[in-house]
Amino acid sequence: MSPKQIRIVPVRLAVGAVAACFVIVAVALLVNVQLALVLFGLLALGGAVARIVMPVEKAFAVRRRAVDVAMLAVLAAVLLFLAFTTPLG
């Protein structure tokens, strides 16, 4: 394979993740901060699941898979905890 044929992360996935972040920030500004925290938590949880199922050669990784999954899972848990326990408007 030539270097141009190797895709680490599909462009659609990367653009979709960035677009999802912008949409969630808009939800926080226009609708509700708690809903945005839940959505960010679910996005982090989805990232952990994606890191588990993505083949090693397709993932851009500088750490071990277990470290990435653990950190994303902890981030998701903290965001969801804050979303459900903090009285935000």
C-alpha cells in the first residue's frame, strides 16, 4: 500500500465527531446544559466502544487500548454523574 492509500481514521468519522461536538455546544447554549452534558457523556462512551472495536492498524494511538478505553469510560462516568447531580439550568 502506498502512503496515500492508508487511512488511519476515516475522514467521515473525524468530521462527524467534530460536528457532533459543535451540535452539543449549540444544545448547551440554546436548550439545556444538563442535556449537553448527557450527550457529551454518551459521545465519550461511544468513543470508548469505538476504541474497543476498531482494528489496531486503523486506530491512531499513542497509548495502549486499555488506557484509552479506561480514560474515556471515566470521562463518560464523570460527565453523566455531573449531568444528573448538578442543578444546572
